[in-house]
Amino acid sequence: MWLLLIAFNALFIGAGVYLVQNSYYELGAILFIASFLIDLFIINPRAYPYRYTIPALIFLLLLVVYPICFTIKTAFTNYGTGHIFTRQEAVERLLYDPNYTYAESEEAIGFKVFSVFEDSKPTDDFILLFDINGELYLGDVPSPSKQRGKEILLREGKTYKVTSEEVSVDGKVFKLSPFPESLENINMIVSADKEYKSLYALDDPALQKNAYHFIMLVQKYLANAEYLNQDQGKIIGIRVDTDGKWKFFFVERLYRLAYREIEEDGKVSQKMVIVNTRTNEPLIEDKGSFYDIDENGNQVFLIGYTAWVGLENFLRIFTDKRISGPFMNIFVWTIMWSLFSVLLSFLIGLVFALALNNERLRGRNVYRTLLIIPWAVPYFISVLTWKNGILNETYGILNKIILPFLGLDPVKWFNDQYWAKLACIIVNTWLTFPYMMTISLGALQSIPDELYEVAAIDGAGKWQNFRHITFPLLLTVVAPLLISSFAFTFNNFTLIYLLNSGGPPMVGATTPAGHTDILISYVYKLAFEGRGQEFGFASAISVIIFVLVGGISLLNFKISGAFEEIRNE
Amino acid sequence: MIEKRRPFLTHIILWILIPVILFPIIWIVSTSIRRDEAIFSTKLFSSRVSLQNYRDLIAPEKNIPALVQEMQSLILRTSPYDSWEEKRLKEVLLEDIEAFKGYLQETRDRYERAQSSFDNINLALSSRSNNIKEEVLVSLRELKEYLEKNVPVEESNEENLKIVLYQLLYPESYNSKLFIYLKEDLEKVSDYHINSPEDYEKALSALEKTYQISLGSLKTELAQLEKKLEENSRNYGIARTEYEKIEEEILSISQILNSEVKSEITSLLEELKAVEIIKNTENKLVSLSKDISPGAFAPPSLEVLNLLIENLSKYPDFYELSNSLREISSYLASYEETAEGNLASPYLVLENLYIETSPLLIRLEKNVNDIQEAEKNLIALKEENTLLKNQQELLREGIKKVEETLIPATRAEQVQIFIKKIEEQIAGIEEVTKFEELVSYCVSITKDLLNFVTSYIMDFGEDNLSSQIEATTNKLSWFNDYSTFSDRFNKFSKNLDTPLEKSNSLISDFEKKWADLLRASLNGEKVSVRELDELYNIIKTDYVNMVGSNISVVSRKAGDLMDTIPYRELKKDLNSVDKELFRINQIWTQKTKHYFLRWVKNSIVVAGVAALITTFVCSLAAYPFSRMRFWGRKYGILAMLLIQMFPSAVYMIAVYSLLNLLGKFIPLLGLDTLTGLTFIYLGNIAYNVYLIKGYYDTIPSSLEESAMIDGATRFQTFYKIVIPLALPILTVVVILTFMNIFNEFVFARIILQDAKNYTYAIGLWTFSSGPYQTEWGLFTAAALLGMLPMTVLFLSLQKYIVSGLTKGAVKG
């Protein structure tokens, strides 16, 4: 039991430390909090009741609290396409990624690849032989030296000078044969138990049949590898030459770390910066991006990372005209859509509820069950049916059969913005009126009969009954539910996305906005469907939704008296 | 009394409304069992039903294309067969070949059955050929009688009739059909007995008089008018070009005057002005006047100048020019007055100017006169044109009016012609003995009827007469269907043999060879199987083009015939033809690939596992809230509920990047994995805790207390006493969570990418878009399969769902 706890702690804290090191601060903090709470609950006997809630707590923290924190944080960053990495990752890439190197000279280094063959098929066990200015060097399989997760950023290999027939590499002896000979003629290298046969060389026509395997080796091991040549103090790397073939060159890294004196706020301080090795100028770092200066003095974007941008995402909504226009449209439509859907479905539901709330009506349970079916059918199935079968502009039975039958023209249910909006409201009303009917029915049944009896004595008519007794009493019960329905409809992503994907698209918007998009589907499009993934901006809108929905919910709790209910328990 | 009637009315209204409201559901059910391609059909429902869509979804059959593809893969040993052993490969290949042969045999059997049903139909129809003939005749005669009775003859106005007849007949010769049809009327109207072409001519000329009086004269007048109009417009065109020519010339002259001449004049004027200045400085005046030698033409020049001014000032275009000249003249005049002597140089210039300008001016004058003439001419022509047009309009209106008065007569004659046509057809049919001939006759009759009725409706609008004809057309329309049906069936039966024979020989060739091929393939050689390639070609092109297309038409027509044919007893055979052919098509056509079962399985696994874990976690967490006292007990659940009020869809980005991050370290929890998706679904806790806690509260705690007295620990009492007692609510929670997750779309959509990993929700979504969009059968069947259990579960757990929504309604 205690061992389990220790192991658990070790896992959580270890992971937490790792995450914090790699700048995933929120998740790390969540893990720390979780392990602290768990320890507290288990060690402290007075916290016994909490022990039962541990699993629930973990899931809640990880899957609800963390995402909320993450969203709020992301809203203040530029996270998105071009700014995916953390700063550290971006720096590592600049320092190690083979993309950021240059060939020192255009002269390629002669090389030959040897591989162990199994059943006359080459394997991944290989050795390289370089010919540098007439001297032979042996190169081993490069081993990973920089990793991030499962991704290998950099591999490093070593070269060993061939001075005699036998070369010793980390205690293993490799024997070249025939020897001494030039690179072309050496065709076998024998180590203790393995035979390496020649696999590939650039100019050897007999070996070209293995070119495919060689390219596979390049992609697997060599593309991100660096060989250090001690004698010359230079790095050898493989690059695609101008003729499209992979060749080895002496390469040099474009960027390195250096200490520079930086003037900041009038103070001069020593600071670690990234320097371009050719120009010896530090890189410019601005708003989560690294820029280099090219020969013409222009800033060239190198790599971006996730950085704080403060309120910029929120300001963009209001200041950038091409965004604020669509955003306001979407915002207004979101509210209209929620309002009309809820009111319309409530109205229809109420009418049915009043009809069914008649004890003389026989078989009203059957009617009720039949009328509930639109609600009972899984949501997405109904929406897809409406979209594909009924409203489809060319095949849909409404346009193809029913409207012509009534002598009406086909309607652009998806491509005309007003009809598309109407279609959304119709479908949503169809889906939700049974819910409204059910809650109204419940509320109607809770109205005591005595009230009507008293009213009958006073000579009230049917309409007066409804106007002065039924409706006000109904509303007190139903109002909170209507509000929460409003909040639900406000975020009804599934319907909007499945029915029309928010189409038809708005003209002239820089972001992927459509006329029937509501805020949440707009967030989705920004994050997953636009030209780039604008997570930061999308999160900012999510936060706005948070605030709105949270406000509505709190208001709702106040109205429904949920606080009192709990307090009185 | 009113109280009692109301529920009755409510019943009626509900009975009308409920089918309308549930229409999408009805549509799903009816479309899923349709045998035809519902998406292209113009009918809402179809009587041709089958469960084929369900079979395709649940147990897709290895039909002929699938078999060929599988054999191909088996021989070539592509994945997943590359890891199979030889024995297994052989077994499956043998099975496939047998199955293939079985399908060929089945095709033949079914074809024979279809053929015999088809023969039955033909036989049955031929045997009652006479009856059918009689029936056709009866309905045609009925129509004829009806038409004769209801011909809107306008006896009162014989003139109109005459006109109409003349219009119809004058382009026709004596032997034409139209004349034969209308002979009777013609004789009646014209009082001639027409026995020869001469009589015909005479009768026509008699009619012509009447025609000429009303319509004919108008028409000739119109023709004349039109001729005049044509001439007028031709003249207008000529006049126009003339006018333009003159206009051009004037323009060129005025351009010369306004540019070249004007510049000369301006420079002269400037010179004179300069002289004026000099004149004012007296001294130099003498020296200037010395240079000026006396000329002979001083006074006349001024006259010339004035003439020029006069001529020019006629045209407003040269206003500036004449003004400048006027200025010059005033200068010169002033010199004269002061008698300063002659100013030779300006006069010289003026002289030249005059010589230069006067021919231009003469031409201009002539041209201007000409253009005025031309303009007058043009205007006159135009006026004539409008006049003529007005007349034409009037005439046309007159003709239209006359023609309108003729409509009843025209209609009568049209119907008359039509009656004669029908008579002819009837006569033709009466002589028919063979059924085939009858069919072709009826097909042409229905075509005629249809043509007539459409043109009739276009000219005279819909009325009883047209609907009567339409009714007869509908009665006879099955002949059309039948003719296409039998036509296509014959084509199909002719075309079926070749692919069948070919396939048969190919498969027996393959049967001889496959063992060798497989061995070679197992030895690592690259083999190609010619027979299978050819077979695939036959299926993909020969069958589809020659057989499949015919089958679909035959099937459709069989379905139509079932509704339209008046002989119910043939329905069985028609149905059999349809059924057999449908099956043949199912055997031979390639099916679209899908992973429906896998999707359902994915959904069930994900939702099931997540539901079980969630319930377990929640049952634990709910216990202390029900039984113990601790800090946070009051607000704990409320706080959780509040946190979960935030719709989960809002933090999809967070969830996406959480899985992205986790996937780097624990691949099992990465993006595009079902385990990752399951993990994401575990966050749904607050409401379930609330629900379970409520149930725990109803379990009396005395049971636990007594157990604890017996020495049980708290935890033991929990899982030995509370959990078993709370099983009902736990089941409900499992089912509810299961349903919620089964119906979830957003997260599944962003997390899953590979089609094999899709859940049912995403899978169904792909059925409604892209290549599957038109396969309504598959879509609706899949929808119904998913919908049915969920709906039943929902309806049975209504109570909990409603209370759940009233508590945590905001949760998305």
C-alpha cells in the first residue's frame, strides 16, 4: 500500500518536474497539486472521506480543470501554426536541426556504404567509409544525441582514421579487405562476427541497385546525423546536392549560442543569445519569432514559438476591421439563434403540453411517447438526416418532391444565408420541442387543482385561467430550464457543424467565418479548419464564451435557488 | 358538451400532426428498406422493398467482384495475406473458386427463373391479347365518345369555323390526311360535295372569301404594312449613311477652320495688339509706318473681312473665330480712322486668309444646306416609321382579337382532328392480331395522347377535356412501361450470355493454373494473373455496360408495372423478375467499401469502457458525500457541477493539445487512438456523482452501522452493502453515460483521423458526405441501426434523463 503510494508519487512528481522543465507549467502544476492532495488524503487519517474521491479528483483536474486553465492561458499567447514549439524547442531546433547548417565547400566527400546482408538482402547494420583528401576514415552508425519525446533531433557519429588494415572502434576491430587499396576497390569489411559488404557508392554502377535501400538508411539514420572529424575539427553531414543526389559535405552550423552584452532598459547585461556564425550577429527575437538578417538587411523569419502576447488576441477582435465585422455578425447571430430556437420550441412544446395535459384525453401516454421521439433519436442522426435527406438542395425530398408538389420553387437551404439560418432554427426546433413539452408537462402537473377550483368559483374563463394561473406558475418552474437551454443552444456545435458547417461562407473575411457560424463553431474552424491553426485566437473566443456561459449559469443558479437547496440540506 | 368534444378534436389534430412531425423518422425507415436508388427517385416511398442495405452493412457478402479481388490478393500475397501459410492460402483459394462457380450457377438459375417469369407474363398477356385489345378499344371509344359529346362546337358562328378551316386546310393538298379528317366539316360549312381536287379548290375558295373579309384582309394588310416598313427602314438606312457622310465633311472643315485658320488669326491678332502698343508710344510709330508700303486693296480688304465675319458668325462653332476677326477688323478700322496709312502686312495675311478660307466656307455652306436637307429627310422617314409601327401594332391587336374569337372554333377543329386520329387508331387496333403489334400501337397512341394534351393545355388551358384525356393516357401508360420492360429484358438476356461464358472459361483456366502461380508467388516471384485481370475487366466494364444498365431499367419498370398494370395476377411474376434480377445485380456489382461494423464496435468499446470507469469512479466519490461529514461536503458537488457547466466543446483545443502531448510519451493515449478518446470521455463526473449520491441517501445507514459493529471496516461496508444495494442506479448511470458517449461527436471528430478508428457517429457522418452521399439506402439503414437501440434506451430511461437535464442542463 505504501509502496504503491511512493511509486505513484514518484511517477507524478517525476512527470511534473519533466513537464515544468519543458515549459508545460500548467500540467506540471496540476500534477503537483494532485500528488500533494493524494498524499495528504492518504497520510492524514482525518482526511479519510477524501480518499474516496481521489480517482474522481484526478480525472476532474486532468480533464476539466486543466483544459480550462490551458484555454485561458492560450488565449493570451500566439499558439498556433508557426508557433507550435515552446521557446526551448525552437532554440534546440535552431541549434541542432540539419536545416540550419550550410556546406562549407561545394566539394563533396567520397564515401562508400557497407552493410550486413541477410539472405542477400541488405539490413540496417551499416558502416561508412569516407575518403577525405586521399585519407580513409571509418564512420559508425550515428547514435541519437538530442531527443524530444520520440522524435530524434540530432544523431552523432564518429570517424576513425584508417591507418592500417585493421581499425579499432570502441574496442571492436574492423578489418578492411583488400588493403591497402583505394575506396572504390575495398569491397568488404569484416568485424568479429559480421561481414559488411559494399552496399552503395555514388559512382559504382554495380551498386546502384541498392540505391533505394541507401536512401532508406539516409532517411532513417543519416539525414539528421553529424559526423565529427577530429583530425580536421570539422563536421561531416549528408545533404542533397544540386544534382539531386545525397552526398557528404563538410558542414557548419548556422547558429550557435553566445554571450553578448545586451542593452536593455538602459542597463547593459550579459545575456545568452543565438548568433549567426557567418555574420556573427545575434538573431532578433520578437513576439515569439526568431528573425535573421540576410545580406540585404531584411529580416527573415526563421522559426516561431509560443509566446505571451498579452491582450492582443482580444484586441484583434475589436480593432481589426476584417475580424471584428465577421465576429460581430457571428455574435449577433449566435444570440438570435439561441433566442429564437428556445422561444419557438418552447412555444410549440407548450402547446403540445397543454393539449396533452387533459385527463380526458385517452392514450395521451402514447401521444407523449410519439412526440418525444425526435428528442430520443441521437442528435447527430437527426441532424444528418435533415441535412442529407430532407434539406439537400438537389436531392433532398423537400426540394425534389414536397415543394414542387405544393407548387413552390426549390429553396436554397444551404447556400442562401437567410434560408440557411431558417433551416438551422427549424431543425433545432424540431429537435428540442419534445424537451420543452416534457418540462412544461411536468410543470403543469405540479400546479395544484385547487387554484382552478377557486378560480372557477370566481367565474374565471379558460383564457383567464391560463393567463393568471397556468402561465405565471409554469414560468417560475420553467424559466431556469429555459435559461439553461439558451446556454446549451448557444454552444450547440454539433447541429451547426453537421447541418451546414456554418456555411455559406462570408465574403471578405480573413478568418474562415460563415453566415450560420455560431461562436463555438467559429472557434472550431479557427483552430482546426482554417488555413492555419489559430489556437491562440480561438482560445480567446473560447474565454469569451466561458465568461458568457458562466455568467448565464450563475444567474440561473440564483434563479433556480440551487444554492439555497444545497444549504438547506 | 363542449368539454366532451374537445378531446376528440385534439385527437384529430394530433393524428394529423404526429406523422408530419415524425416524418424524418418515417423517411429513414422507409428509405432504408427501398430496393431502388431512393436518391434519384421522384417518389417518396417505393413498394419494392428489400433488406439488402442491412445485409450490406452487417454482413457484407463476398460477391463476385470481392471474390476476384480476394483471389488476386491471395495469389499476389499482398497484406494481410503475406503472413499466411501456404495451406491456409490454398484452402481459401479453393473456397473462393467454388464460391465463384456457385455464383455463376446462381446467376444462371436466377436468370432462368426470371426468364420463365418473363415468359409467363408475355404468355399471359398474349393469351388475353383480345381482351386487352377490347379494353384498349373500350377506353379509346369512351374517350372518343366523350370528346364527341363535349366538342365545344360553335354552331352559331359559322364564319369563324370557316376561317379556322381555311387556315388549317389551305396549305394542305386534296389527298392530305388533314383534309380527310376535316372533309365532313368542310362540306358542311361550304355546302359543297367534295369528290375531286377541283371541288376541294372550289370549297376552299368559298371559304377564302370569308377568311379574307375578316382575318385574311387584316393579314394582307399587315403583310403590306410590313413590306412598307421594310422599305422604310431600308430608306432610312440609306439616308442615314448620306447624312453621316456630310456630317463628316462638315466636321473636317470646321476642324481646319478651328485649328489652322484660327492659329493664323490669333497670331495676326497678337501682332496687331503689339502694333497697338507701339502705336501708343508715338516715336516708333513713324519708323513702323515707313516699313508699311501703301497697298491697293486697303478698303476692299476690310469688306472682305466683314464678309468673312458675316459668313462665319452664322455658325456657332466658329464663334471664337469670328470674334477674333471682329477684333481685327476693329483694329484695322481704327487705323483707317486715324489715317495712319495702310497696314500692308496684316492685310496681306488677311488676303491670304480669305483666299484660303472662302472655298472652305463655300463648301461648308453647301454642306450645311445639304445636311439640313438630309436631316429633314431622316426625320420624315422616322415619322413614317413610327406611324407604320403604330399601324402594325393596331393591326396585330386586331388580328389577335379576331384570333381570340376564333379560339372556340380552333379548339373544336383541333379536337375534331384528334377524334379522327383516334378513330384511325381504333380502326388500326381492330385489325391487330398479335400482342406485340398491339403494344407498339398503344405506345404510339399514348405518345399521341400525351402530345395532344400538352399542346392543348398550352393553347387552351386545363379543363375537363384535358383531364379526361390524361386519365385515358394514364390508363394506357402501362404499355409504355411494358414495352421498355420487355425491350430491355430481351437486351439483357441477349447480353448476359457473353460475360457468363467468358467468366466460366476464365475461372476454369484459373482453376488449372492457380496452384503453380501460388507456388511461384510463395517463392518470391512476381506473378500476374491474366485470368483474374480479365475477369475483373468483365465485371467492371462488360457487365456494367451491357447487363447492369439493362437490369436496373428492367427492375425499375417492373416496379412501375406492378403499380400500373391492370392485371393483378401478373404482379407475382413481375415481382419475381424484379427479385431475381436484383439478386443477379447484387452478385455482380462492386460494393462501396465501408467499416460499419468496426465503427459500431469502436463506439461500443469506447462508450462501454468509459461508462464503466466513470461509474466506478463516481460510485466511489459519491459515498463520502452521502455518509460522512467533512469540509467541502456542502459545496463540493455544487462546485463540481459549476465547473462542468462550462461546455466541454469550448475546450476542445485544450483536449486536442493534451492528447498531442500525452501521445509523445504514451503512444496509447495519443491522437487518433481509441484509448485516447476513451480517456477524454472520463471527465464527465459531477452530475453522475450527484445522481448516485441521491440514491445512496435513500439506503438506510443502519445496515452499515450494524455491519461495522460486527467488525467490518468502512470500506468493506461500502462495497459489500452499499454497492449491491445501489446496483439499479449504477446500471442507470452506466447506460446513461454509455448513451452520452455513443452520441458524442465533437471530440471524436477532432481526435480520430483514420477511417478504421472512427466511431459510429463519425462513420455515419461520412455516410452523409463525400462518395457515400448518394447512397441513401446505406445511410438510412446505418442510421436506423444506431437509432433504434438508443431511442429505446432513451424512452425507457426518460425519467432520469429529464431530471438530469433539469439539473445540469448546460452540460454539452
